[in-house]
Amino acid sequence: MSNNLTVIPGDEGSPVIIHVPHSSHLIPPAIRADLMLTDKELADELDEATDTATDQIALAALTYVRVRPTIVINELSRLVIDPERFPDGDPAEANGRGAVYTRACSGVQLRAEPYPDRAELIEAYFLPYADAVADAVENRLNACGRAIVIDLHSYPEKPSAFEDPAAPRPPLCIGTDPQHTPPWLIDAARGALASLGEISENTPYSGTYVPLRYYGTDDLVSSVMIELRRDTYLTDPRTSNTGSIAQLGRNLATLIDAVSDRAADV
């Protein structure tokens, strides 16, 4: 375990990596000091921005899978750095939501703009995290000949200020990448999570995480994003429903087993 992520090794025969980037509320004091929000405002921001309990769902899946996947969990809030953005030139920078956020979900200022310590945060947190996830993918490629990332997220029932208010917000959104998400992986996600009801693709969120080391270059690295609407498993922004977590763990285990079987057949 590094200071900002935990890697839980799976069974040697599993190509699957569950990536949980946004489940933490933890912000180191030195970084909190630079955030231009009151404690109440910060608590509200964390409630809106954090994919609360997605780490619990990932861990719950371990009870039900046949072959245990690797799990990677970011131990720091996305308000420290967002590991899923591009380090430079990310389109979300237009809303102050690039790799280092300068705007809150509401659009109010979160950090000084420009933020003078941005490069230090990228060096200290973003790059080591990216390397660790890429190493986990490399490990699965070496062991299994391919790696399959299931990128686990959630989102609030109501849109944030920077989002399209007209975009559908179904119980499940599946995010894809043109190169790294094959049709069979989309079908597996739809099948495993069909009990949630309505499912959209790439709305209200699009794309999926592939480490930059492999992005656009290696077809043996596949990835799909699972975005769960939070009211399907939370009773309030910080309280999970135990039964819902267990059921989603079963759903996720079904997806893990399905893609593991597929990988073994190709």
C-alpha cells in the first residue's frame, strides 16, 4: 500500500481489475488548508462529489466471485487529485474539474486560479497513482495475457452545476471507450446489472479508465465504466443500505465471472 492507494491482489488466474477511484473523503490537512470552502461547504462538496461506498461494493463482490479480481482503491478524495483526468489538457479543465480541481460542483471557487502548487500535486499524487494502476495492469497482462478494468463509480440523482441538466440519469450508466471497450464487455455489463432496470451508455457520463501507459496502444487492455446512481444503494449521502450493497456485490461478481470466462475463451 502506498500513501494514496491500496492494491488488493486477486487470484493469479484473474485478468480483472476493479478500479475504485472516487470513494474516499480523506483530504490531508496541508491540502485542506488550500481549499477555499468552509467546513460545512466542504462537507457538502464531498457528499456530492464522492462515489460513496463504491469501495464497499467492490469488496462485497469478493464474497461471491469464483476467481478473485485485483482491486485498486484510491485512499484519498478526488479533491486532492482526480486520477481519472488527463494530467494536462483534460476537457474538464473548462469547468475547473481537471486533474486538480479549482472549482466545486456548484461552480464556486475551490482553489486559487491558477493554483500555484498544481505541479507539486501532480508529482506527489497523480503520477505515482497512475504508475501503480499501470503496474497492476501490467501484472495481469503478464499473468493472463490480457487485462480487463472494471471502473467503478456512482453519481448523484440530481445533476451538478457543470452537468447537462437534460441528460438522462438512469439507475445505471455504462461508460465505454471506442478502442478499449469491446461489444462483448458492454453486453456482459448489461447482463450482470440488468436487475437495476433502465441502463444508458455514455450518459450522463462517458468514457472509462485506461492507464495512460496503455491508452490507445494495447488492445489486450479492455475497460468498462460502471456508474451507479447513488439513490439505488444509499439512504443518505454518507449512509449505505447493507442489503443494496450486498446485492450490487452479487451483480458485480456476476460481471467479474462473465468477463473472466470470456477472457479464458479468447
